[in-house]
Amino acid sequence: MKRSRRDFLKGVFGAAGTLTLVPWKGFAQLPPILIGHQASLSGFLGSYGFWHNQAVKAALKKINDAGGVNGRQLSLVTVDGASNPNTSANVMEESLLGGDGSTPVDFVIGSVLSEANYASAPLARESRTPYFAQGVATDITGSKGNRWVFKSYHTVQGAVEGGWRWALQNLGTRWTIIHSELAFATSQAQAWKEKLGEVQAEVVDVISVPFDPASPPALSQYLNLIDTSRTQVLFQAFTARDSIAFMQQASALGLNKSLKVFGISEGVDALNISSPVFDNTYYISSYPRRSDQVPAALQALDQEYRQLIGIAADGQAASDPTKTVPIGDLYGSWQAVHLIQSAIEQTGWKSRDDHPSLILALEGFLYEASLDFPQGNGFIRANDHQAFQSHYIEHAEGGSLVVKATSSLDESFYVPSVDYRTEPF
Amino acid sequence: MEQLLGQFSFALLNGFVWGWILALLALGLSLIYANLKWLNLAHGAFYMLGGMLVWKLQDSLGFWLALPISVLAAGAFGVISEWLIFRPIHDPKRLLLAAIGLMLALQELAAIAFGRTPQSVINPLPGAIGFLDKQFPVYWLVVAASAALVLTALWIFLRRTRPGLWMRAVGQERELALSLGIPVPLVYTATFGLGTALAALAGGLIAPIIGVHPYMGLEILVLALVVVIIGRSPWGSVGIALLISELENLLPVVTQALTGEAISPTLARVSILTLLLGILLVRARNPETSQS
């Protein structure tokens, strides 16, 4: 029987249609694993939240393209916490944990705002949902956290431990600390004050600046209070907006020439530091901004990691060289996704009922440098769920950040203030 | 003693710099309020436009050319928005809503065009003048002097020129001004353009001190509104802006010298504003003083 081309095409499309109508048991039984991202997409941390979200998306794409986790795809639900603790907690409760009637997500990658992490930690416990906080205040894996909260990269205390030896030897021993009254900055002031007291360095003064988004950052009033005759190191802890104002005003007053201006990179991570006001300032960072400053052993991973997220070798966005990527803390979200993946694979996790065994697997979890963990070897301490890692000291020179020193993972250790393992699930 | 004197002198100068900037902004807002009889809640957006345009144009034109161009561009945009958006609206509530809408739209447009991240603006006059144990940046002194100069020129303009007389007349008695043949709609547009240009000038001048970002207009608006409300007139606003700024700078130094503990500048501002609002309320309740 002779068949026309029309009959042939009918046959092909008919078969294809039948195939799509037949339920494919393999997929039907494997719903996606839901990852919630409590991002700070708008508000004063918008430039950080956007890139954390990009990192989470890139991590999910990488895993899904390779076949998913134990045969299941990862699906992302992003909500905007607007850089506000209450909004962040509300959107998490409503849109991620099923408050609005939607299916609750299985895991939550938390906001970069420490206060949002504080407000969300009780929700994580109540809803029995693992929560991977991205703020850096030390209390997140201390008094403010619980057994359901994890930190996939450093907190302030880890950075202080990683950087104090170099700072005291190379910058000076008489410090004035000036900081914003936000949790991440207050945490830095407290940690440095304690550490400097412990090693018998001198804290000349601690100047605290109220964080007021409804007021222009007139920091010169506070800079006027610095005793420049006694201070050698001016440690600063501000958010991006106030960091710019601080650098511009400190530079105009010549403080970056007469004093060693030092800080933790989180405050300037999303900023373009090509302006001369940043010159001769120092930062403790978790990850070098520029590719050529990454240790040789991690260079190949770094290249691939940057390519997947869209970061150029100079730390700017590959798609738009005018936008600076907060690469120093971005990998926290990337690593959180891969910690979830690793723990699911290790425990055979299938549903929310299996969370306790997944948490037990993450308590003390060791990881090695790989594309999943591009920052290098590290581990999650069992007691407080805190990740430990190496650190860098970066110096702003002619518009670029240059690594001056590296500290090992061991140097960032500190005594845990809690042991979540005593908490029942 | 030398350190204390240094801190005191620095606070005095610093208060002038911030005070004059705030005065520029508040005067613009107050002029619009005095003439058009509604509060331009989009005023902060013009301050932001001034700052962002200076940042964007600085590399190609240099700061001193970028500044007047930004002020003129923002002023021209003010003229257009008065003519296009606000003039057709007569209901005061709708005017406020339209102003809020314009503020939000400009913010988001700036965020899309220039990015949300705060940006550094290069100081066009590096260098500082040393006194006692302190350094005071030359540029900051130039900012205070420029702002004072502009406000003096504006005072002369309003007092000694015919358009200035028209502006004052429209502000005081609109109907009478109309009957005298003063082109009231044109005066409205010119006042709005002038007010928004003053806001842009404040934003452009302050950019090398605090940097710029698309939301910077919101952070100054509340303070400017408070100054205008307490100041009660354009030149009253200038006085209040200077007073608040001076006291905010001096109180921490004075309290540190007297008690060993500096009061926070923010607490100083709250105390001053509370005191001023208190005075305003007392005056409002007393018919004799309120009439004066």
C-alpha cells in the first residue's frame, strides 16, 4: 500500500501525541525537590540579593542539567524580603513555608541580612525546614540559631580569627572601631573588641553609627570623634551605601593616609572600588575578587565557577562590566545548594520526613575543593552548624584588590558557643 | 585642650557644610510650597537626579561642567513635569499622589539606567586645610561657599527683580496677582523649575561627599520636609536647616567635653527637632505669637 507524506506525518504526530498522554511512571513518582530562596532583591541589599539569586539559579541549573539529585530535579521558589527582617520572615512564612496554601518548600536558602536570619530561624524550627542563613553576624550559629539553621560560609567571628594575626603584625595594635548599628556590623565591633582585648592590643574607641536609611550618611560628624593621635588602625563596618560615604569622607579627611583603614569585605563586596577613595584600604575576604588572585590550586575551578554564574575575571558581571559582583560572599549560596545535594545523595533523602537524617549527615560534614565547593576544603562543625574555610587579606591598589596574605582554615577556628545536637528534632 | 578645640572647630565648619546643603534643598521645596500651595514629595527625586547625572557625566565632562549641566537638565525636567503632570491636577490629594508616583518612577528609572549599587563620585578638589590637629577638606568649604552664594543670589533675585517680585506676589495673594496681570501659570512653572534645580544642585554638590545611588532622594526628603514645616517660610527654612545642622554637629563635641561621653549626632538631631516642634506647637496655641 502506498502511503502519502500526509499519512506518514499523521502517523508520526499521532504516535508522539500518544506518548505524551501515557503517564510516564518514572517522572510521575518523582516530584521536584523545592528549594526556597529568601532573597533581598530590593532595598539596601538589592545588589547582593540579586547576585545570590543568580548563584542559586546557576547551581540548580548545573545540578539539573546533570540529571538532578537522585533522579529528581531541583525547583526554585524565590521571594523578595526587601532587605527588611519582618518582610523577609513574612514572605518566608507565607510563600515558602505554605502559609498561603502553596506547597511548602523542602529547604530554604536564607537572606544576606543577618536580622532577617534572626527573624527566620524560629520559623525554620517551627516548620522543621533546614535553613541556610547567608548573613554573617556570629550569633546566627550561636544564640540566635537552632538545629535547623546552617551556615555555608563564614561568620564574623571566623573572619576575625582568620585575620587578626596578620592585622596586628602588619597594620598596628592601637585600633578605633567605627561601625553601623546593624547586626552584621555590631557583631564585627564586638568580635574585634573582644579579640583585641584578649591579645592585649588597645581599643582606643568604639564609635557606633545608627543605621538610618531615611537620612543621608553624614559620617564626618563621627569621624571627627576619632582620636587620630592614638589610633593606628581604623576598623570600619558599614553596608554598601555607608561604605561609599565612609570612604569618601575618610579619604577627604586624609584618614586613609594617616591611618590603616581595615574592614571585612562584605561591606564593599558589591562596590566598584576603582575610585581613588578606596586606595590603601585593607579587607579580610572569603574569596578574592580577581581571578588572578585566586590560589593556583583553585584557579581551574574558579574559572568554571565564574563562567557558570556570569562573573568576569576582574569580578565584574560578564554581561555588564559596570556592575560589580559580590563574589566574596556569593559562594555561600552556591555552597548551600551543593551541601543540600550532597546530604540528599548521602542519606537517600526522599521527603521532609527525612530531614533529621539529613541534618545528622550535615553535622560534621567534610567537603573538598571541587566545582561544588570552589572556595576550597572546608567542613560544617557539628556543634553549631558553622562552616570553616580559609581567608584572604586583600589590599586596594590602584583600583584593584590584591591578595596580601592567606590564612588557613584552621586559623579561623573559634570555640562554639552552642551545641545544637542537644536539641531534639 | 587642642584636641577639643580642633573637634569643636571641625564640628562648626562641618555643620555649615551640611547645613547649607540642606538649606538649598529645603529652600527649593519651600519656594514650591509657598507658591503652588502643595508639598512636592517628588523633590527628593530631583536631588537624586542631580547627584546621579553628575556621577554619570563626570568622567566625560569633568565635575565642574557636569554640575551645571545636571542642574539645568533636572530643572528643565522639573518644568516639563509641572506642565505635563501637575498643572492639569487641581485636587491637592491627587497632587500628592502624583508627586509620590513621580518620585517612585524616577527612582526605578534611575535604578534601571544606572544600577542599584551605590557609586563613588570623585572629589573634584582634593586637598585639605590643616588647623589645630584637624584637616578640613577644601571641597567641603567650596560646597558651603557655593551654596551660600547661590542662596544670596536667589535672595537678591526675589527681592530686587521683577520676576522675583512676581513670585513673591503669587505666593502671597494669587487672585490679586492675577488681577494685576501677573502671568501666574508661568510663575508656577518657573518656581517649580527653580525649586527642582536647587534640589539637583544640592544633590550634585553633595555627591562627592556621600556618593550616589537611586534611592538617595528618599533619605533626604523626610529631613527636608521637617525643615520646611518648622521653618514655615522659604528663608525660615534656611535658618532652621543651618541651626539643626550646627547643633547636630556641636552637641556631641560639647557633651563629650562636659561629661566625657558624646551624645550621638542622631540623638542630638532628634532632641533638636523635638524642641523645635515643641516651640512650634506652643506658638500655634498662642494667638499672639502665631499671628506674628
